[in-house]
Amino acid sequence: MPSARRRTRTIQVVTGVAMTGALLLTGCGGSGESGSAATTTKRPARPATTTAQQTGERKPAAATVAVDDMKFSPAEVTVEVGDTVTWKFDDKVPHSVQGIGDKAMGINSPILDKGEWSYTFTNPGTYRYLCSLHPEMRGSVTVE
């Protein structure tokens, strides 16, 4: 008959294996959705394109928003799911891009006066944003 210590160790091992298997099956995220509307990157944006591949699939495109003279220009852009928007900062004072509301929570650039920041939109909808330092500076991205 196994000792109590050995039974406890066996239970711990079996529990650990079961939990590891459950995490692998669920992808550590349950339903497979991350809850995030998009991903961010600091890589330079690719040139805007809507050229289709020979297979008929659409290549992701890019849109650019200038951040200068205390405004976002253009203030409103429309892109498709999978497209990347790049904000190019070039002003005498620092700015940021901060999402407004639950849907836009992932939109959160660093504070910059020069440089760029990009965000790839993975879900359709309208995403409103502002500059956290100058809340009168506002813009929106519509993802179709």
C-alpha cells in the first residue's frame, strides 16, 4: 500500500499534467479570442496599396496620419480589417495617440514629438482617439 506522501505526490503530478493539457487545448485564452481589437508595432508602415495578389486575396494596406501643428491630419481615416495606420509625429511639442472607450483600449502610443507609431486594426468598427496631452486633438479610424 503506497504511503500518504507518495499518494500526495502522485496527485500533484496528475493535477499538473491535467492543467497543462487543459491550457494547451484552450490556447491559454479560453474561447480563442484575445479580447484585443488590434496589435501594435513600431516598425515603419508599408506603402499604401490595394493591389490584390494573384490568388485574389487582398494585401493589407497602410494609412498615414500626420501629427503636427496641434492636429491629426487627416482627422478621420477609413481602412479595412487587417490594415495598419501609422501616426507620424513631427511637431515642436509632444503628442500621443490614446484610444477613447473600451473598443479602442489597445490604441496607446508613447508620447512623441518626432517619429512614428503604428497600429494594425483586426476588427471592424469605429475607433475614436485623442492626444492625451492635448484632448482637443481628436481623430477616428473607421475599419470596414
